[in-house]
Amino acid sequence: METRISKIVEQILGLNKAAQEELLQVLQGSLKEERAKTSLPSVHEARAQYGCAPGENGPKGEEPRTVTKTYTAVVERCPDTGLYVGYVPGFPGAHTQGATLDELHANLEEVIALLLEDGEPELHADFVGIQTVSVK
């Protein structure tokens, strides 16, 4: 199976850009067809099956579960003030500062929680990672 997949990947990589895009559209169409064949219950059916009323997170009689969201913050130290500055890439308004890393962390938690009170934001970017670049 792995050899077959490897051969397919090699063939795909050998295609020109237009052929790759056409293949991607075909695969996405196949995926949509497969999803349509799968009979998953609707949200309302699942809530009824597990005894949840709208707005509840678990079966009746249980405490609602708290959903924990995790965000990645970029942290820098301001050379002028010496304060730690943190922000969540792509999350408008999710930035703050603190004299210590612990204070910065607490401030980030607070500002994100306040922003989430207005609803889940549409992030404009995703944190991917960092890279070290050497220049001669």
C-alpha cells in the first residue's frame, strides 16, 4: 500500500500546475460525494440522542463542560521599556504587555477571554513557526 501511495505522489508531483489543480478538484469532488453518502446525525438529532437541550454541553443532569481554547502568542521584549509584549497572530485586538512573563501570560488570558465574549473571531492568520535565517 505504501509503495502504491508513493508512486501516486511521485506522479502527482510530476504533473504541471494546471494538471495538479484539476486533479485536486476531482479529489475534492470525490470527497464531497463520500461525505454525502455518510449519514451522520444533525446537531439536533445528536442532542436529542444524548439528552442535551440547546445550550447544554453534556447529557442531562451533568454540569455543562467548559471548552478550553488554545492560542499561540508571539512574545517579544521591547528594548525601550524592557516590557514583554505578546500578541496572537491574526487575532485582532489580542495583544498586551507585562513586566514579567507570568504577568504577560495572565494579561493575554484576560484580553483573549474579553475578546471571546463577543464571539469566536475569524482568525486572519495562523501561527506556523519560527525560522532561523543566516545571512553572509
